[in-house]
Amino acid sequence: MHTPPASFRVTPYGEVDAKALDSLHASYDTSQLLNLVDRLDACLAEIGGISRIRDDFLHLHAMAMTILESSPLAVATTDVDSIWEQAIALQGDICALCSCLQTGSKHLAPLAALAPDY
């Protein structure tokens, strides 16, 4: 009786698709993962970090509550730009972060493709 070769391989980090693993041996540059860490650090530094985006959302929410719901002023008007300028700036920061994360996702796809098909 002929036994077909296993479609997966056992590794210290779980079973992986054998063909995908063979393909990655020849083509995947693991240093790209470290480069992604550097890019993410640079992107986060440029936008002031995740906590800054969070704070900007909270300020924008407070500003929106004031002008849309007639809530009391919660953000000093001398401390911020107009609501639309704040929104545009926050959009830019989010787009920059998304671009960085999308690049990271593309580099992770080959590793995710190691999932065995059984």
C-alpha cells in the first residue's frame, strides 16, 4: 500500500503546511519582521503614540458633544484648533497608522499561510 506524503510538518510551534513551509524556506526574509517593528515604532513616534490618538478621540468627542448636544464646554477653546481641523489631523494620523499596519499584514500573510489544510 502506498502512503501519500504528509501534507503537514510538525514544528516546535505547531503543525504547518509542508508545501508552504518549503516555499518560505526559499523566499521569506525573517529580518522583514524586525524592519516592521522599526517602521511601527517610527510611525507611532510620528503620530505621538496610541495614547495620543486615544486622547485626540476623547477631545474630539467632548468637542462634538458641546456643539451637537449642547453639553457644557469640556475642552478649553484656547487649547485646540477647530473641530474640523482636529478631525482632519486625527484622520491623517489614523491613515498613517493604517498604512503601516497594512504593510505589516502583507508581510504576515505568508506566515499565516502555514496553517495546515487538514
